[in-house]
Amino acid sequence: MDLLLNDLTPWHWAFGGAGVAAVTLLLLYVGNHRLGVSTGFENVCSLVVSAPYFRRDSVTGSNSWRLPLLGGLLIGGFLSAVFGGGWEPFWDMGIFDEKIGWGPAGKVVWMFAGGVLIGFGTRLGGGCTSGHGIFGMSNLEIPSIVTTVSFMVGGIITTNLIYRVIV
């Protein structure tokens, strides 16, 4: 199977799993921190928004490690694209364009609505897929198991709805 970018052959999935495990263990055992990316959005907001919600000690107290983690994710993605042969943005959404075809404005609306639903689910579940699915599941935390199963069921239902009913 080739990757979307420049027909590169992907590495074996175990390398990615080992990398995620290493970061998770490093955060836990070295810094006593929980992996989770959605909370990082609160950290970024705490830099520019003065609302009390973003000034909580639990948010501002984690800026020193969570902001570099988020920066590392961005830099890592950029370096991956550069060393993988470059990156070029595109608007092609495959079957969405073929069957629904709302044009560029419709795609923006579709992506915005999807982002709102993801954000709602993240707050409803008390965290994102990385926090619950990676960290919480590895610790056998019941709320994370329930939330991850809910994420998966929601994704399966949505995919089947879109590809079997709408398209």
C-alpha cells in the first residue's frame, strides 16, 4: 500500500505503536503527565484568552510541557512532509466530490461541522481519542474504555450512514 504523499511505502505499523508507547511511558514515568492532545487546545487558548476557564491552574500549570509536545507534533508533521518529498495542499475529497459535490464552500462547511461535532464529543467524553484511547486504555481506566468504545461505535455508524445511505 502506498501513502497519499508521493507514493512512499509506509513503515510497518509496529514502529508507530512503539513510538506512541515510548512517548506515553516517557510522559508518565519521567514527568508524571497524562498524554492527551485536546487539553493542549486549552493550553493554546490560555496564551491569548483571559477567560477564567483558561486560567485554571490545571491548564496554565501544564503549559511548560504540553505546549512543547504540541509544537513537536507540528514540527514532526512538517519534517515528515519535507523529508517525504514535500507537501501540497489539495481540495480533492474523493467520493464526497463525486456524489455530493458541494464545491469549496460546501467542503468548508462540511469540515467546520465535523470539527464542531468532534469538539463536542471530546468535551462530552472528557478528552480526546489520544487521551482515552492511548493513555486511558493502557491503564485500563473504565471511563476511557467506555469513551473509546463510544468513539469507535460513533465512527462506524457515521461511516456506514455516509457510505451506505447518503452515497
